[in-house]
Amino acid sequence: MKKRILITLAAILVICLLLAFLQTLVIPKYADDKTKEGSLVSEYYAEAGGHDVLFVGDCEIYESFVPAVLWEKYGISSYVRGSPQQLVWQSYYLLEEMLEYETPNAVVFNVFSLKYGEPQSEPYNRMTLDGMRWSSSKIDAINASMTDEESFIEYVFPILRFHSRITQLTSQDFKYAFGSPKVSHSGYLMQTGVDPQTDFSKGRTELDYEISDNAWKYLDMMRALCEENGIELILVKAPTNTMKYWWHDEYEEQISEYAEENRLSYYNFIPLAGEIGIDWSTDTYDKGAHLNVYGAEKLTEYFGRILSEDFGIEDRRTDASLSEAWDVRLESYYKERNG
């Protein structure tokens, strides 16, 4: 009898291990150049703790601000927790989770995503949510983000969602089954290509410019969370402004009014691009939609001065252990930058 029970338990264990292995194979690896942004959220845990500044937001965050530059120029330790089309409620729950690991002096949020008040896209949801460790923050983020076609159980057991990939597996699925390659530099995703912006046409008229109650709700929650923890919340808009991603005056007016009413600092870098030194013939890799590393370094140095002088973020380059960690990160950063 005991032997039969042991055999049954062993069989169940083998089946569970097999299913777990199959799940690691079929879930997306985000290892190629077209999808590597999907690895950004999970990379935070390796560097969690000890940051003066945390950034949250969409691609305008993780391609515009360079923690390596903030440290090298100002001794500010920072991390960029960005992801593709990161919506405001996702930014909130990522921040809520990060505050379980550390309490920074300041949090920087890019406001472009406030245009969206409802869930948008399952593939983009996955690029943010799958990389989070399981916690109440992740559960709440999933529930806030799911489109009508999604189900919570498929986040708990991704094999239910991606089982059809079993016939489409590649060598990368096996190579990175237990971990994808590191793609960022403290959350900054480097782009070294140059593709000048030549079209400066104004964006198309939109049907509705009203920021939704849902978006405001989560921005209010972010503000309250920062206040409760004695953290300065800083709102920013990256300097990019192409026809496809146009930042309309109507959005600007609403954000500016909100910042003033709630005594928040808000920096719209679009009109400051010239002062920052952004050159749209050299500082973008995709015709002005996003900054490349040369533009991001200029913006980061400009913003670092603000963080240092206006917000009093301390220069911590005299901290031996922190400097040692950042020396390693700087070496990696410049190795990729200089090719």
C-alpha cells in the first residue's frame, strides 16, 4: 500500500516537474532585439535597494534617462523601472512593489501614459506584468490591466496562454529557459543608432483630449503613496514629440494644472530641447520618436543638475561600497556605448 502511494506521489511529482519545464520553454524569452524590452521589469530585482531616485513610466522613461550618467556626473544612485506602453496603474503598482525594497528621495513619472484610461494591449501587459515577482502589487496590477480577452489564471499559469508555442520553439527558448540575458543598464535601454528626425509636422487631431478619471485616480494614488513615505514625486514629459506621439496642448494644460494644484514639480522637456542641447539630426534613433544614447545623455545631465541643485539629492560618490557597485555598472555601460 505504501509502495503504491509512493509511486503515485512520484508520478505526480514528475508530471508537475514536466509541466513546469514546458512552461519555462513556451513563455516568451524577450531575448531578441525586437522584444528585449520585455526583460526590463524583471531586471530590477538584481539591483533593488539603495537608490536615491526611481523612475517609472513607458518607453520615454527607459530610453531617455541614464542612471550611469546620473552617478558619474552627480553621484546620484538611480534605477529606471520602465516598460513598453507602461500605463499609469502599472507604474503605480510597480512603485508600490519597489517601496517594499527601498525608499528613495524622489520618484520620477513620465506623464505620456496619462492619455490612456483603459487597458490597451495584452502583449504590452505581458511585457510589464510577467516580469514582476508574485505579490499583492502584482495581483492588483494584473486585475487593473487585463483586457476583456484576458484571464487571471493565464497569468498564474502562463502555459495556458502560450501552450501553442510548443510547436514554434526556437533555440533561444532552450538557451534562455531559466533566464534571459541582461539587456539594460540599471533599467536604461541603450540605443546607439542614428536616424534623424526630418518631419516636424504637428500631430493629428484626436477625438478626445480629456484625461480619464481612472488615469487621475492612479496618479492621485501615486502622489499619496509618495507623500506617505516622504518621497518627492516629480512629473516629466520627455522631449520627443513626433506626429505619431504628439503631446497636445490640451494634455499639457491638464497636467500643468494638476501639478500646480497639488504642489508637484512638472518638467516638460519638449520646449527645453534646444536648451538641453538636443540635436534632432543626431540624437534620435527613430526619426524623433525616441532619444538615442547621445540625446539621453544630454537630457540626463540636464535633469541631474535639477535633481542635485533644486531637490538636494546628495552626491554619494564618497560611499565606498556604492561606488564599487557603480564602477562595475559604468564599465558595462561604456563597453556597450563605445562598442
